[in-house]
Amino acid sequence: MNTPEQSQSLFARAQELIPGGVNSPVRAFGSVGGTPRFMQRADRQMIYDVDGNAYVDYIGSWGPMILGHNHPAVLRAVQQAIGNGLSFGAATQAEVEMASLVCSMVPSVEMVRMVNSGTEAVMSAVRAARGYTGRDRIIKFAGCYHGHCDAMLVKAGSGVMTSGVPDSAGVPAGCAMDTLTAAYNDLDSVRELFSENPGQVAAVILEPVAANMGVVEPKEGFLKGLRQLCDENGAVLIFDEVITGFRLSLTGAQGVYGVTPDLCTFGKIIGAGMPVGAYGGKREIMQTISPVGRVYQAGTLSGNPVAMAAGIAQLSHLRDTPEVYTQVNALGDYLRDGMRRVIEAHHAPCQVTGVGSLCCLFFTPEPVTDYESAKTADTARFARYFHFMLQHGQSLAPSQFEAIFLSCAHTRENLDEYLELLDRFFTQQP
């Protein structure tokens, strides 16, 4: 492994020009220490830094690269679209095709609006729920991350959990006062909030699989219980499927767990890694959005033709090649089973969680079912593990509270290499 001299030089220069030297906080290695690697290119399951080092990529641009980097169908679509222009600020046929794809794949989505990020999708879906119900309050869950819009930065997960900032400065108290926080996997905590705020809750929003405090699956009956509570109280149920949408299945987590939300949000996976997001759901709710209704939301680059071309190529491939999910979910099972065997062999105080192609190794002896149990993880030990793996060519998210993302470009040989290294780590640092 080459020394990261160019990455160090770039990071030093970046810190003079960009806050923290990065354009998204978790990239700064703040919770693990050291110098972030500056990446130059990627292909299939591999990613390469400016110092000439190659890594097996388990981040996949934080989820969208389910087909691997540089998939030929996506590349062709983008190259063709670029030849026609980068942005029009006008309606295009590609937007209609993309909307048709999403609506045909996800039964809960009768209408959909394209936006530019998962954060924007969540912000817009929450506004639509408030406009539809005429209510102000939102119930979210501790540890679930829904982007950086003001109302959602309350006990958020993801990078916020390891940044030392529990919420965020710059968020007026008034923006967060209508955000109520429940405990993930605890229906009683939700029931209590509804009881304390009768007729005031517009929506319940959650990651159906909490993938921003590590990976935490919903307990049996939890999602169905939320559906029932929302129906009983006239609230909108929003699934944030920025991570799980089109990754766990063509129908996302809602298809896997058999629970239908009223609205759902998607992120960069629907653009094959391009800056894109979307929100959609019941027609009667979506028709409250401007220019049809009174809920305003707009975006010059929404439905960008290049992003739409990439997304259409990826979603079409996933639709037409369902064996992708069989393959990538089998890799997930293989990795989790292998991790558990290594942990048991070393009697390591760790937990392995995950579903489908999402995995997480928690450095805690406690079962992880919610935000409080996730926070028992030993982040210092995770940092040692992270750097050991990085030095041996494994690119993992630099945070205990992020997922391992697998793609169909990964091989069992890649996973066997990871498992061998994990065994070596526990042998050297029991």
C-alpha cells in the first residue's frame, strides 16, 4: 500500500478552501482519525485513490452502486444524454419515462416528483404531508437520519452520531418544536406521542430499516403497528427509502416487509449515483403539490436529463434482471454468516446486523435494536478496525454507524479476503 502523500497534500489544501476540507462531514474521518483518501476513479467493485492504491469498495457512493461502478448500460445512457446537452430547465421525455418506471415498480407510488437529493425529497414529502393534513407535528425516530433539513436534525443518526454534535447549531427552536421523537422498534413510544398530541400529528416518518445508526431491522410487527396507528390517528406514514429503495428489492423495504406507506422518498440509487432524489405516493396527497395544489416545491435541476438517463438505465436493468437481487442478497447472507463465524471463533464482543445487501459490524456485546443500544458501540475499537482494513485495501465507511453496501460486482473471493482480514484483526487485537 502506497503512503497517502497526495491525499495528505490535497487534504491540507482543501482545509484552507472548504470547511473541514470536505463537502460532507463523514468524509473527514472525524470519528476514526487520520487523513481521508482522495479517490480518483472506480470500476465494478474497486475504487482507486490519487496515490495509486486500489481498494475493494464497500461504500458504493453510500448505496446507489448496486450494479457496481461504471455499469456498461448506465455509461452508455449517460454518454448519449450528454451529447444532447447537460441541462434544459424544461420538461423532457426522460422525466415521464422515469416517473412511469418508478410508479410501475413501487405499488404505493401513484404519482412521483423528481428532486435533487434525498434531503430535498424528505423535506418535500414532510411539507406535502403537512399540507394534506392541515397539521404541523411530525413523529420521527431517534437515530433515523433523514437528511439535513432543519426539522429532521433532531436526534439524527448517520454522521451526526459520531461528530460530537447531537443536533445542529443554526436550527431555530421553532423549526424543531413540532418534531416529536419516538424510539425505533417501540410502538408504545409512538402511541404515547399520538395520545399527547391529539389531532396534531401530520406524519410519522422513518427509515423502515434504520440504516443510519448502523443497520437495525424492524422488529416483527413494528411497521404494521405504525401503519395501524397512522390510520387510527389520520396521520400520513412516510417511509424514507433513500437507502432501502430499489436496494432490498424492486419494491424496496415496503415490499420486503409487506407494509404500504402513504408517501415514500428515494435518493441517489434512482439516478445510479447521479445527484437525484424523488418522493411519491398516494395520488390524493401528491396532488396537493404545486402547480396542482397549494404545497409549493420547485427545482431548476429537478429531472435533469443526464440524471434521468442514468436512472432509467439502472432501474430498467434491475427490473429486467431480477437475478441481481438474488445474487447480491446471497452475498449479504454469505458475508454476515462469515462475520458471525469469525466473531464466535474469537469470542469478540461484537454484533452483526443487516438485511439483503446491507451489513454492519457493531463493536458492542449488546444486541442492537434501537438508537440507545447502537450508541453502546466502542467507536475507538471501530476506528482501529477501520484503519486496519484500509491499510489492507478495504474501503469501508469511516463511521461505526454506517452500512456495508454490497453490489453484484462483488465476488465471494472479495468477501473471503475481507473475512480473512477480520480474523487477522481479532487475532492481533483481541
